[in-house]
Amino acid sequence: LEPTPPPVASEPTRALPTLIPASLPEAGAISNGTLVPTIVPTVERAYNLVNIILLGGDDGLTDDNFNRTDTMLIVSINRDTGTVSMLSLPRDLYVYIPSGTMQRLNIAYAVGDSIDWSAGGFGLLRETILYNFGINVHYYVRVNFDSFAQIIDSVDGIDIAVDCAYQDYPLIDTELPDGVIEDPGADNLVTLPVGYYHMSGPQALWYARTRNNSSDFDRGRRQQQIIRAIWRRVIASGQLDITNLPNLWQQATSVVETDLQLDDIIGLLPIALNLDVSGVESFTLVRTYHTTPWQTPDGDFVQLPIYETLRPLLEDFYRPPTDSQIVIEGATISILNGTGNNNWDRVAAERLGYEGFLATADGAADTATYDQTILVDHTGRQKGSSLSAIAQLLNVTQENIRIEPDPNRTSDFEVILGADYNSCSGEAVVAVEGQ
């Protein structure tokens, strides 16, 4: 069969905005106790890309009227291939801000607002990202806590597969998700166990913000997960079409701040309608590999970017999915729940889907008393097999891998989850009594 051509965006009605960088600092300049890095080369754009940064502000959380952007997520839309990539930037990255100082990345927007920088807060943040990472961001969308919750409530909540157990206290302007377990030994301390949850806006806000036993790096991963869940609900609602788009756009712009125009969104609609969220590539930084922990002379704990390891990640972020990833998407995986924990098959299926696999949650196994997770390979292939990748993602031990070739198979791989199931890739692993 001839391959189906990818959906492509229509030609934009206006050109992408041109960024004119500010003057460069002097060589050897020192700011806030550290040497100012030189500007990095711009990441080459081999495709027609539109980069939009999603910003989450902490408006109302403090009284200093200095609104930090603790969430910074770049969505890169490839007009040529109809694919989408997401990159999360941790708030504690210590970078050069072209207003003339070394500081955390999350204050660049607020500084730009406070000093009336050209194009305001986004203008300075845009220059900061280009200077330190070589990524040219074209547009922005900014929300605060209230508008974040309103967006999720407008689609009647979202479904989230929680693959790590998180422990934290109630947070301002949030609600605890249904199913949290209270710690009787600590006031208000709760744990959200591994499971599949339907969350309202305020509940999803707690999930997006919590980092008591996690980190800002893992929080970026969860925020990407929430974006996927919102998009899945929007597509499922059937409201996203050209006739209803002006109405949806009016609703959206009443709760978000953006420099996008309706015509920009109309041009991207063909990609949006055909986008499979499981095929969206996700990129997050790894602490101590892409960054180095450092304490400033003022006592602040920050992360210094490591250019040598970060650069390949940024270049990969600009590329569409590789041939190897397309091969991975061709492997079908059936997930069965061999435990008494509700919906663990859905959690594992979404965890694999996050990495590009075609995994389906197929309900309960023959019994709910499996102690260990079992991975069955029905392909029998030695080369080009996804076996090792699946085993690594689900933490299946070698002795629990079975090779059982079946020419009449209904799936390439079968996974039976046991009580030892753990696919947590973040830093939030806590033991939960009874799991």
C-alpha cells in the first residue's frame, strides 16, 4: 500500500516573527558570582517548524507582584511532517538573561514585564531561550493557576495514568485527587498511589505542582502528561472543527494570555485533527547529565546547563520521529492485570504509549495473585525486536521473560502485571502500604 501522506498545515497568513537578539555581553563578564556563558549556536531548523511555549505563572501565590513562570514547555509543531514534540525546561536552570544578569530561567518573563522590555515578558524570555539553548520560540500561551483549572474543568476533567506514587501536603488553590491515602503519623501528609485517576482542574493542579518527594525535572514530565490528557479530551469531544473553532478560540482567549491569532490556529488545524497524542515525542532534561547542581554565592540552589550533553537533546527535539521509533510503534503489546490493583493495566499501557509503543489495556489476567510481572515474546525475533526496551521500561527481570513464538498471535508481546510492577521513571518512588 502507498503510505498515507502526513497531514500538513496550510500556509500561514502571516510570517513567523523575527527575533532580533539584544547586544551580547562582554567576553569574560561576571554576574552574580559566575562567568557569563557565551551565546550558543542556533539549533539548525531543517523543517518548517512553529515553536510555541506554554507558560504557567504563579500569579497570586506571592504578594510581590513578580510573576514567575515555573512551568515552561516548548511545543514544536512540524508543518512538513505533521508531527509534534514537547520539551520541558526546569525553572531552576541558571542562565544568562539578556537584560544583563545571571539568574533562574523562571524569572526572565517577570523581569521583562517589570522593565518594559521590547515585546514585554515574552520578548525577554524568548531572547533568553535563544541565547542559552539556541531555540527560537515564535509564540507563547500563558496561564495562571485559576485559568489552568478552568481549562481542565471545561473539558469535564482529564484521565491521568499515575505511574509513580507521590507524597505531599495540600497546596494553595488545589484539591487533593480522589484516592489519596492520608498518613496518620503526619498532619495533612498524603500519598497518591500508582493508579488511573479522573482529575478535576484543581486536582490536576495539585498533580502538576507537587514535588515534595519529587523534583522539578519529574514535574516537567507530569505537566507534559497533562497536556496530552487535555488534548485527548478535546479531540474526543468532537468540538474541534473549522466551524466551531472561532467559538472555541473566544472561550480560550478569555482565560489565557497569548500572542497567537485565530488565523495561526486555523493554519495548524489539519495537524491538530490528525494528531495521535501517543505519537507526540516528549523531551525532558536529566539532572546531573544535562545539568550540574550548583549553589550561588547568595545561597540559592540552581542547575547549570551542560552544553555538551544538552545540545544533542535539543537537536533531536527539532527532528521528526526516527525510523527506529516508527518500528517501535509497529509492535503490538497486550497488557493484563495480574493484581488486585484497579486499572494497573491502563497505567502500564499508557506508560508504554508514552514511549511510542502500541499497547492496549486488556483487563484482568486469569488470576489476581501474580507476584512478579511476566513478559511474553510471541514474535521470536532476534533482530529488530522491542523485547529489551519493553522489559527495561516495565522493569521486568530476565528470569520473567518468556519466548513463546506464535504465528497465530493476536499481539506481538503479552505482559502480565504482578505485584512487583514498577514503571516509574521519575524520582518519586515511595512505598504505599497495601499496593
